[in-house]
Amino acid sequence: MSGITIDHVRKEYDSDSGPIRAVDDVSLDVEDGEFLTIVGPSGSGKSTLLRMIAGLEDITKGEIRIGDTVVNNIAPQNRGVAMVFQNYALYPHMSVRQNMSYGLKLTTDLGSEEISRRVEDTAEMMGIGDLLDKKPNNLSGGQQQRVATGRAIVRQPKVFLFDEPLSNLDAKLRLHMRTELQRIQEELETTSVYVTHDQTEAMTMSDRIVILSDGTIQQVGTPAEVYAEPVNRFVADFIGSPSMNFFDVELAGEALHGEDFEYQIPSELAATVEANSVSDALVLGIRPEHISVESDGEDTITAELDVLEHEGSDNYLYLSKGNTEWTVRVDGNTRFEWGESVEFTLPSEHLHVFDAETGENLVVDEGMTAQTDESSVTV
């Protein structure tokens, strides 16, 4: 096994209007045996970065090391990596056994008995031991995904690379395969880099998450860290479903003034916001599950229920007051009627305040940095 070091890596493509920078000065260390997920919207550069690790894309500038070896100019088959693609890339005319063994025959000098042993052991691990003589067209999507993953495992690589491997599966099978991939990675303890646009996959599978936007790293941290302490508004908006509530506000004294509410904040929080902001325009953020409808009638906001969504164990309340809309997540046993007035509070320990100009979270802990380097409410 080996870790991965990405040192000031850049990727540019030529175009008629000038170079297009897909990955912009990214530096990152992936620890030996770590399961790291790169997540971001379409066009953020996540697949390009993965393909540079694999050797499928040239590096414009910077250096990538696998273990202690600089791999910039090493051919993909000699890097000690195995990649699982979104479309599985199985040979339709070959059996499962032949698909899984083909890479070993091309890139190693292993004997046929050893190759056969590896294929059969891996097939049993993946639960496809009875499918070795079938062709890919006779398999379900989930079975094809297992074959593609098994083909990577038999090579016993230093690094696994996954490029959105579950996106072609239905929701139920995707959930099952997430747990399977986690189990396999923990069993093999192989360094793994997983790319997805699905933040739920990133949150549930990863040791750490890298969040990309426009080719740059916005934040690196554990799932709990990026969820609870987003360093900027982009991360706060991207991570979490439904998204965080955002409200344009200004700070006056120890109160945040929104269009339809005034929110008193602790003096320490107000001082932090004032010291760190570069503009008067601010954005108040709070996640739907952190808004509390269990209040004693004091220091509350009152809004009208427009829509109630039942989601089994949870209910989602969509509230409005004037032009301000709120999304609130409550327990599934909590009942409200359409049009009812709902009182709620905003616990100060769950508040985020962003600078509207820079997007920076002004109250995030100092240790939670991006690569770019008691409350009451009155109405």
C-alpha cells in the first residue's frame, strides 16, 4: 500500500479563447490506507484530478507521488493503481473470469494457476463466484459493477481509484453497494480515492472529504467537520440535504437584521463577526435540523406553514414570513397543519455567519480552513 501526494498540481486545456484551467494549484496528501472522496458539482475538476493520478491525463504543472515515487511520467499500467469507471468498461465478448484476469495477463508474469486463484478468491469476496462463466450482457447492473470492482482488486494495487462507479445503479442498489465498497476497502486496507457528485455518498463512505469548486479545493475534512464547520458558503450549501437556510442580514450592535426578522446574538459572536468581516453585507446560515420548534413562547420567530412534507422518520416544514422562507426538519411524529403559525428559535451554537463578499464563514473554528487558506430573536 502507498499514500498519495499531490503537490501544486495544475491542469490546463488549450482553447481558441485561451487556456482553460480545469485544476488549479491543488495540493493534497492522501494517507496510506485512507478512503478519501473528492466531491463537487459538474465541471469542478474532480474527475480530471483522478485521471491525473491514474495517468490518463497529462499534468500541466506540479507533481504527483505514489508512495515515494514521482509518477508524472510513468505509464498508467506501471503506477500500481487500479481504476473502476462509471460505465464499468467490461469486454462484452469475454466471460467474467476473462474480464477479471485480462489485466493480470497483460501487466504481470504470474502463472495461470496464480491468476486463476486470485480471480476465484476475489469473485467469492465480491459474491460473484457463480457468475465467472457468464458474459457481461447477461448480468445486472449491480453484478457488472461487482465484476469491475473485482477486476481492480485482483491486481492487488497500491491505490484504488473510483470514478462515480455507482451512478448507473438504482437508489436501493446504490445504497447496498456503498456498504459493500466500504467493507471491501476496510478489509483490504488499500488507499482509495473515490470521485462523486453525490454528497450523500461522500458523507457516508469517507474517512475524509475533499470539496472542489472551479478546480480549487474549498475544504478538506472528515464528514463531520465539513458538515458542522463549513469554511465558506459554497461548502455549507453543497453539503447537506436539504441545503442550509441562508438569509441576507446586516450586523447592528449585537443584532443581525434580516428583511423580516431581527436576531440578537451573543456579544462574543457579534465581536467575532465584526472583526472578521470585510463588508457590511452578511449572510446568516442555519441547517434545517438545527432550527428548534420546541420553544416556551419567548425569543421566537413566528412564520406560517406553507408546505409539510412527510419523509417517514422526519417531517420537513416549509415556512414563510413576509418574503423570508425557512426550511425546518422535525421529528416525523411532530404534526402541524397547513396555514398554522409555527414558533421556532435559532440556537446560537448552530449559527453560521458568512461574509457576503468573500463567502467566508466568519465564525468557523480556526483549525477548519480552506486551501485558500446565548441568543434571542425578536420580530
